[in-house]
Amino acid sequence: MRLGRHRAALPVEQRRRKALLRGMLAGLTVVAVVASALVVVFGGVGTLCNTREPVLVSVAAAVDVAPAVMEAAGRFNETKTSAGGRCVLVQVTEQPPATVLRTLIGDRAGVLRERPDGWIADSSAWIRLARKQGASALPAGESVVATSPLVFATRSSLAQRFSVGKTEMNWRMVFPSTVRGRLTPNANEPDVVRVPDPSLAGAGIATVAAARDVVGTGPEADKALTAFVRWAQAGSAPDYRSMLEAVDDRAFWQRPVVIVPEQSVWNHNLRPSPDPVVALHPREGTINLDYPYVVTATDPTVAEASTAFADWLTGPQAQELVRRAGFRSGDGTQAPISPGPQIPSEAPKTRPSVSPQDIDEALRAWSRLAPPTNILVLADTSRHMAEKLDGSTRVRVALDAAKIGLQLFPDSTHMGLWEFADTLGRIKGYQVLVGLGPINEPETGQVLRRSRLNELTSTIAPHPNLDSSLYDSILSGFRSVTGQYDEKMNNTLLVITAGRDDGKGTTLPQLLDKLRREWNPDKPVQIIIIAFGKGVDRGSLSQITTATNGSLHVAQEPGEIIDVFLAALARRLCHPTCKPTT
């Protein structure tokens, strides 16, 4: 995706543009004087603009709506609208909402070189977020330029297949199949539903809100939402164009569906295809993306000019332009002009239970769940893990679940794996199988950590004659993660264990004392323990997790392992202020 594309009556670089215009206008002034004080008339009927430098208005628009707004700016500039007695000239550039937000709130990295005078985001959620984060000079109201409902998009041949199988698109499809009660999707439903990255696109924010609305609230809902976020991260895309191009790519997914604004389907289908993409409405109702214009100028005259353009965009001429570009009108009452057979003719049912507050809360939930994870996994391979559980060993049941859980971590994850039992690693009681580091990079050689972890979760075996070195290993693992703490990540020590220590090394009081002294609230490392089977020492393990504001999760049956794994990750929704949990 090429960012910063622009088109208007002016050249590319704003400073050069201003200098050039000053020179041109100065020249025009000289010509006017020589021509016996000739008055240059720029305006429409009854409107006079003098020959001083015009009021330049820079507008940053979300990528999908930018082309229509660029065309509208050209039409607007022809009207010779004035502000402060000077003509108004508008230039529009494509800019991702997240970049504009960072600029307005005063961040230093990933920002625009100059603050825009107007902003059209792809969701009013960005505007509310900017205000909450301290953006200055944003007036209370905004004008909605266009709307576009979220749709489930797929190839027409796949849509026909889903129809024959009586599969309706629905919001629960955004969750991994494990949340829906099976390991893999069936043949009559999508094998993946890809979601735009909520940190970059309004459609992604709205999808998180819809997912939260479908599952409700409470511990079970938090686990489902956590699974959704981890799953969505692994397949999210930065923009709608690349998502729809992936639908046409048959090399990887067999039955792909993507969630995008309706307009992006219209735009994608401008290129002829024997199997065009179609837009499908979810049965529970959808969410409309609004494209609000907010004045961001700090200079009063420029703010007046920016407001004039905002008002013009809601008028009939501009509204026709956005509808011809595949959008619905700003008030949502008028459909796109010539939408084509791939866009449903009927107006979509909306999901009224999703309020602006729900969308804001969903964005906060994503911001807590989505940051990359720096996680060291300790796998108990002592004699306790050799005990039978549902026809297999405890360690096999645990690692089979961990293998499924590994799929929920995106490539931005840092992960390592140790196994522990008394006398492993000579005296230490543990040995490093995979060192902590980027999961999509090799530790040594050519094999990626992810591939190595997948292999080990299938091959690790318990040591029937070795006792458990649980406390020693927890202390060593905690210190290792603390030493490799990354402030941009969630730093976690995850312990998969039978839940017993055989008392040959560090004692519980010694462990607790060291954890309490070494745990740093400014660089918090959580200890999360997943224990299962009978004989778990709940009291001791609870004290360990409480010391680091972590959590203990106990499973009695193999099928519960994924649930407790997701419950452990869901702690991010309240971290670092979570209450102790067992």
C-alpha cells in the first residue's frame, strides 16, 4: 500500500507548494498593478477573492475514502469559496487513521511531518480515541462524509458453495473453531475469516466490537474474546486491498472469507474477474462504518476554511461523488450508485446493541490483548507427568493442548521452552530446549522457533524416575524472563505442571520471599500456572502466582486445557490490576 498519495490543484510538498503559490500570487499582484489595478475575480456569484495568498487546507483522509474526497476537493476548489476574504484551496492526502492520531496527540514516532487541517477517519472511534488521549483543537462535532456497512466477502463460487450448504455468514465465524466446539472447520464453512488489523483500520475495530457483543461478558466471554484476538492477529491484514487480493489467492486458504467495508468490494470488482468477490451480510446484523470529518486546524482562518469544506462534503454534489465511489450517503439513507450485482440490493440490518461505547471498549480490549507476548514456557516432565490421564500421560495431554494453543500466537511473539525435572541440566533441575526469542526466527541454523516448538510439543516425554524441581525451575524461569524483559510486550512465565514440588531444592517460603523482593511493578512479569489432574497443591501455587499478580488455572479433564490456557491469556484484560485468581 502506497501511503501519502495525493491529488488536488497543488504540487506534492506542502512547503514547496506554499512557496510556489506565494511566488505565483506575488507575480499576479505585480501584473494586476501594471494593468491599472485590475481586480481578479476568483469567486462564484457575488464572491470576490483578493489576490493575496489563499487559505491552504490540508486534509488527511482514510485510504479507502481518499480518492472520492480528492475528487470532491477539486470540485470544491472550483467554487472559489472564501475565508477571511481569501480563497480556499484544499489538498487531500491518503493517511492511515493511526498515523494521524499519533500526530494529533503529540507522539514523536510514526507521525506526519505537519499537522493536518482536517481529518477524515474510517470510524468515529478514532476521533473519540484522539480526544481521550489529549488531542488539542478538536471541536465537539464532526460531519459524516460517507458510510459503508461491514460485509463478509468471498469469491462468488465459494458464496454459492456456502449457500448450498445452508451456511449463513455470522459473527461467530471470527472465532477459531476450538471456541465453536471443534478442532477444525467443517467443509461447508470458511476455513478462515480474516479481520483487518484494529490498530490500523476502522473495520477491525468494529469487528472486535461485534465479537465482544456476540459472546457477551464474563469469564467465558473473556476466554472467547482472547481466542478471537490471538486468532485474528495471526491472519490480520493492514488494509482492505491486500485482504481482498488474498481472497483471490488460492495457494493457501481453501475457503477464505474477509471482513471489509462494502465499498472495498465495489472497488475490488472494478477489475474484471471470472470469479468476482461478493459481499454477504451477517445474519445477526452488521455495523456501519462512518467516515467523519473533524476540523483539526489551530489557526482560526484555516479552521473556518476547513469547516467550509466539511460542510460542502455533506451537500448534494459531494454526496453524489461518494455514492459513485461505492459508498452509501453520509446519513446512510442512499445506496451506492450502480453498485453492481456483487453488492446486496437490500439495505443491511444493523446490530443496534453495539453502541459507540461498546466500540471504544472493544478497542481498549484489543489494545490489552493484542500487544506481542514475551513468554517462556516451563514444561514439567517429572514422574508426576508420567501418570495416566484419560488413556494418555499428563505431559502428552498438556503438550497436545499447548500445540493447539501455539497456533494462537502471531509471528510477533517471543517464546522459549524449558523442561524441568530433578537432575535435568545436571544440577539445575531444568534444561533449555528452545531459548527465548522471536518465534518466526531460528535460534540457530535454519529451523524457525515455531517449527521447533511444534516438533517438541509432539516429542517431549516424561521421566518416570525423576522427581519434580518445580520451585527451583519457577525461580530460574522468572529470573530469565525478568532479565529479557521487553517493555513493548506482555512478559509472562507460563508453567505447565502436575502441581507438586518434591522438596529437594528451594523451599516454598524461600521462593515466595525471592519473588516478592525481585518482582518489579514497573517491569511486571506474570507467573501463570496451568496445573491439571489430581494432587495439585493449590494453596502453594496460589501464593506463587499472587506474588507476581499472576493466576492459577486447574484442569481436571483433557478437554479443559484449552479453556484454562485461554483463561490465562484473558488475564491481560485486567492486568496489571487483576485480582488474585484460582
